Amino acid sequence: MAALTDTRKGKVLLGDLPEDFLRLPLPSADNATISPQHLQNATLDRSLLSRIEVSLAEARLVKNYGVGRMNLYCRLRIGARVELTQTGNHGKNPRWNHNVRCRLHPGVSTILIEVLDQRTFSEDERVAWTHIELTEPVLAGESVLDNWFDLNGKQGTGAEGQIKLVVSVTPPPAAAPATFGAQQTQLSSQPQMQVPPQVHQPQQQQQQHDGRPIVRISREELQSVLDMFPTLEKEVVVSVLEASGGDMDATITSLLAISSTD
């Protein structure tokens, strides 16, 4: 029986895989189908998101835990994004000079920084941590965080040492019409015409105005793929589903290739 095991890189499934592993349930007739146009409210255009850059320079801890010199590395979490640095080579005064660049999703205003000691014969131990609050001027791109921040740990709150960070945010360009893939949503003040429902024709696939087929994806199928690739962003999964024409086998193959390169 397979079991989840924690490693430095995250959770790993070890053992015999279940029979339904990477198998999607067959959609039933009652499943509601949605097109990419209906998913645009739940999916954000990446070009409309702010960019955040975090530079992890170095840390100064007050104590060395263990017999030998500690091998410290940093784990940074920004929303759903998790980034690991390399191991520092200066004991309780590690230097990383590691830069992280990613999109900043709405509602994310806190960065979690953890300093861990890499162990050889046991699980890595968290030595220190801190939460960095992003103020409104920083989120608006009006100021840059460049400071030493206190670390929490066994010595107490803010008493484990300090870490040097530089944080900057680049807001998105001026507001533009929201887009989904190659499709653009245009707002119009004119009343829309009521179009009678079309009769489903098995031998013909409905076409968009530009000649491309409308991809029909059930909510269960979308959620199943998201559960199989929790580290990928939702817009990436939706884009691959759209590009593969709703073919689940092709979608999973493409997402596996994307995951292996991360």
C-alpha cells in the first residue's frame, strides 16, 4: 500500500500505487459542461498580475544546533509558490544570494521565510522562521523592502537571529481588457440577442467564430487534473486542457513534462 512520506522537496508517494492512479472517472450525462469562456471568471490573466522579486542574501543566527556545523538552507513561501535555496556553507551565518521571481496573486500580502538545517541521517530541522508583511506602498510598487528581519526560534520570538531580505513588487501595466488564452472579452452597452439553444450533433463539433472548436470540460475532470498536479497553477492546467482539445491523455502527458522541468 502506498504511503505519503515527507522529504526536503515535498511529499513523495512510496509503495504500490492504487489501481485508479492517474485514471479519470468517466463523465456522466448529468455532469455540467463548461467552456473556456465560462472559466475566465475563475482564472486570472497572468499579464494582469503583479510581479514580486525576493532576494535572500544571508542570515545571522545566534546559536549552532548540533555537534557539527549546520548546513542551512531557506524555504520561501509566497501564496502557493514554494522556493528552496541552496545550502549555505558558513554554519550559523549562511549566505545564499538567491533570487525568486514570480507572480503575486490577489490577496497575498505575507511571505513566510523558514531556515532549515539539512541533515544526512534524519529529517531536516526547522531552526528559525519569520513572516514578512507586505505593506500597501510595497504592493503598489512605491517602496522597496531592504532590511534585516528578526527570526523566531527556540531562543524566542525575534531572538533566533536575523535574515537579510530585499523585496520589490512591480504592479501590472495599465488596466486592459481581460483575456482568456487567445480570446478577448469585450464589454458592450448594447443589449445582447437571445440565441436559441443548439441541438447537439455527434458527428459535428461546434466551432467558434474563428473556426476553432469549443473545448467542453466537466468540472469533475478539471478538478481531477488539478488534484493530480497540485503544484501547478490553475491557469496553466486550463491552458493545457484547451490546447489539447480536452484530450485527457494528451493533457496529462503535457503536464507531466511541465512538472518534470520545474
